[in-house]
Amino acid sequence: MAAVFLVTLYEYSPTFYISVISLCFVVTAAMVLGWFGFDVPVILRSTDETESTLPTPEKKMVQVTNPFALELGSGPSSVNEGVAVRPRCLEPCVLSCFWGCGVNALQGALQAHQNGPRLRNPRLFQEALHFQYHHCQTFHIDSDDTEERHTQMPAELGVQDFGLLPRERYPLVAVLTLAKPEAREAYNIVSSVTVVHTPDKSYGLSTRTLFQYLLTAQGNMYELKPLFMSGEGSGPSTGPPDPNQKVQPQATTQAAVASTDSEPSPVDDEEDKEEEEEWREGKGRDCVVCQNGTINRVLLPCRHACVCDACVSRFQHCPICRAFVMESFALSQEPTGTQTD
Ligand SMILES: [Zn+2]
Ligand SMILES: [Zn+2]
């Protein structure tokens, strides 16, 4: 049958016949070579070979001590009633609350920090904002003082709301700076900026932290972001209801773009402290994959902290949200298991 076909083909066009035979030979040779492990294009290789998974690149982290922490306090909060905030600082600090701070003014001030003099005290901040705010209230905070501070705009200003979206002013910008000049030499981070939303007549979204930045003595700026922990414990809640509530206890103490250090944030709650210690001793939570190793890896960009050092290299997708994992970093550099590098 095949022979008849080939003879017919040869009689029809000898050149075409030779081309077909040569092509068949080349394909066969390539397949044979492929089986023997020679490097041939992947298209010709047998398909049962599994794709090799590349290890997730590790993000290099720098450990820095952040002397500032600011949380939203309890109780009702709105533009009229004011907002309660709870600072927790390692050093005596000044808390400056800028109500109705201009969005562009704040962006300008943060840029000025990078280019000009560092915004290390409230006066420099006010100047950098070009006084583009409705009201400024300052508090002096001692290092062991974790009491809530209530900040409010004076009623005589008559500010009821900050207008419709998109807005030109943030309701509240809370800035923490170190009070003592000598303390400023000891820390790389010179101030912390927290942008807070609080409801008013025209926009009723509940009170929440919108952004949190840390400014360094070198003129850099880091945004603090919460980590998403896979643990079930919800911890003590002090703030208003929040979709990310269950990650809050660690989020405030562990998350930092530039830092994985939980040291700087002092904790006031016994429960909090216990949790933190458990965490550091590595018996707090187990890896969601092997259920055995201690969670020590944060996957980026989704920020899920859910796997141990050993399991991190086995995934290209986050086991929680299926997002592609671009990088990961370790929460603690202490050897917790098999990882050696
Ligand atoms: Zn694991
Ligand atoms: Zn994820």
C-alpha cells in the first residue's frame, strides 16, 4: 500500500518525492536523538517530562527598627466627633494630627522629604505642607505611654465634610516624630505618616487607615502594608470592624516593606504579648501545606504568610489565593528547619 503510494508519488514528481523522504528522515532522527537526551527543540521531545519548577527568588530584606506605631482607637469616630488614635512608641514622640490635609500638599511634603531637609519634626512638616490643612493638634507621647488620644477639629471651624469624591483633602493625617534630638540620631526612621479616613456627611465609609508611610533619615520613604496570616486566632480587636481584622495583630507589628522585624512595636496586651512570643519561638502556627513546619515565608505580591521554609520552593502559586508568586521573604532569619542559605 505504502510502496504503491511512494511509486505513484515518484512518477508524479521526483523532486517532491525526495523532499518528503528527507523530511521524514529528519523528523525521525530528531525524535531518536531526543530520546537519547540530546538537546533538540522542545516541540519534538516526549511530553511526559514534567516542567521543572524554578525556586521562588528570595527578596532581600533589611532589618530596621521602627520606633513608631499608631493604631486607630476604640469608640465612635467621625469628622464631628473626632478620632481616637493609640500611639505606641519606643521613644518620647510628638503626635501631630493634621485635619483636612490637602492631598497634593501631602504628596508635595513627601517629595520634599526626599529632596530637601528631612521631615524630622512637626515644624518642618507644617512648612512642607505649606499650611494646607484646616487644623493641627499636637500631643506629646512618652515612651511607655499607650493611652488613646482623642483628636478633633474645633467646632468653630464649621467643617462638616470634605466634599464628594474624588477628594482634594484627606480627613486626617497623623504624623509621629521623635521628640528628643539625640533620639533622632539613634534611629534610621525619623517619622511615620498615617493617612486616616473618617466618615462625614458626604462619604460614610467607616474609619480606617488608608496609608502608612515611614520616612528615613536618608530621605527614603517606605509604605507599611499588612501581612495576611493564615492563622485562625482573631486576637484582641481594638479598631472598628474591618475585613482584614484577623490579620491585624500581626499586621501592625510585623508588616513592613523594608522590615521584617517585629521588635520595635511594643505590645501592651498580655494576650498580644503571648502571641508575639509564641510567634517568635516558632510554635504559633503551622504551614498550611505540610501542617508541620512553622510559617516563616511571606509570598509576594499577595502578602500571604502561610508556608514554611521547606515548602516555599514547591509552589509557583500561592496556596491561599492562587496568585503567581514572584518573590518571597522570611519573617525570621533564624534557622527554623531545613533551610540553610
Ligand atoms: Zn510546610
Ligand atoms: Zn496569596
